[in-house]
Amino acid sequence: MFKPAFYRVLFAVEENEEFDVRLVGRRLNVIPSTAKRYIRELLKKGYIREVRPGLYALTDEGVTLKKSLKNLLEKNIEENLGYIVTDPSTGNPVPVKITNIYQFYAIVKYNLIPQDILIEHIRKGYLAKWIRDVLGDLDLADFLDNKRDISVNELLSTLEERLKILDSIRSVLGM
């Protein structure tokens, strides 16, 4: 099982830095066997690569994911850049505006907009474009672009996983 804590490795190292198990363990304050497990799982996911035996580096995918997650944690969205949800059948705005990933999660979890409207915004790619262009989360935007037939439950699970990852990496960033 892939745990959110594994993503902490991405933030314990620099983009162009080569690293080993001991360095990751020291920076994350975990024992070497734990650091090794984290690295092994990130290797499987393609977020890091082995440069030579025992020495690793972030892949392009790892760097992109790191930037995406960092954007979600650090970006303050101006009110005028919030995502305004509209009813596709009428064009009228729904009284909800999304300005961050936490609001998006709450809207989905508590059904603050009708599910058919939410799904239509995903199906047409509107939300993925906003997530990419405004929030800066390329990874989540690509996921939604490739899953336009996503169910609300699957979207909720994806957002919950994303928030767990963000909570896990806060400690590495000192937030």
C-alpha cells in the first residue's frame, strides 16, 4: 500500500540532488529501513530513479509532483481567480466559489453543489484547466483530464488522498 508519508522524500531532497538511504533517513528523522521502504515505493511509482547502486535522484515526474504539491500548500488564490461553478444547462452561477483544494474537497464531501453539475464541469475539462492554471497542480489536473468519467465517490477519495499527502509533507516543509 502506498502511504502519504512516502511523498515526504520528495521534499527532503533537492530537485537535482543525488541522495542515498542514509541522507533521506537523516532528513526525515526515520530509521534507514523506513527510508529504504519509502525510496523503494517511490521507485515503483516512477517518482525517483536509481542513478547507480544505492544512489537516487528525482525523475521529471517526481519534480512535477513536488512542484504541484508545493503549489497547493503555498499558493494564495486571489478572490477574482476562484473557480465559479455554473449550472451548464442555464449558465447561472451556483452560489459557490472554489479558491483552494480544501474548499474543493468540502464542496464534494458535503454535496454543496449538485453532483450532476460537478460531474459536468469535470467531463468538460473546466475544473482540470482551473486546477492546472490557477492552483498549479499539474498532477491532479492530468488525473482529471484522463478520468472525465469519474464518479463523485472516486473524486472524493482522490481529494482525500491528496489532502493526506499535503498533511504529511507539511512537517518536512516546516509548516
